[in-house]
Amino acid sequence: MTTETKTGKPRRKRRTFTKEFKEGAVKLVLDEGRTPSQVARDLDLTSSALAKWVAREKADRGKGRPGLLTTAEREEIAKLRKENRELRMERDILKKAAAFFAKEST
């Protein structure tokens, strides 16, 4: 059974693309001057997906809109969030252990 959009069209199955494919599509837009809509049509992509890839590459090149994070910054934030999550878990475990041993010693 296919899920339909509000317009009645069947939804497209979610696809994944390699880094090389994304780089090639972005290169067609930024370096070869083709329009994003034309590239999206030619490569059978959604224009919104291609627009995200182009915006990220512009940010990485230092030409994106202000406030847009570069790939390196996004990776660093993800790493820091993971580390923060792990540290919070360790802290909570130590709190429970301290409470347990304090209760046992009284």
C-alpha cells in the first residue's frame, strides 16, 4: 500500500545518495552554472534536497548565509552532544552510587 501526499500523488520512496553523487550534483549547480531546478530534474532529485546540499556547500566554501554551520562545525556539535550525553549518564550513575553507599553506611 502506497502512502499518498495531499495532492493525491503517491509518495516517493526514501532514497540515499553517496557523498560523491551529492558532490557531483552540487558541482553542476555551483561550478558549471546550471540551475538547481534543471539539475534536480535531470538527476531525478527533489529540488529541496538539492537546495540543502547546495546551501551546505556554500557554507563550507565561506559563501553561505550568515549563521549557517559548516560541515566541520556540524560534526563537532554532534561529537560534543554525544560526549555531553555520556557524561550526564556517568554523573547520574555516580549520584545513585553515592546515595546507595551513603544509605548503606548509616
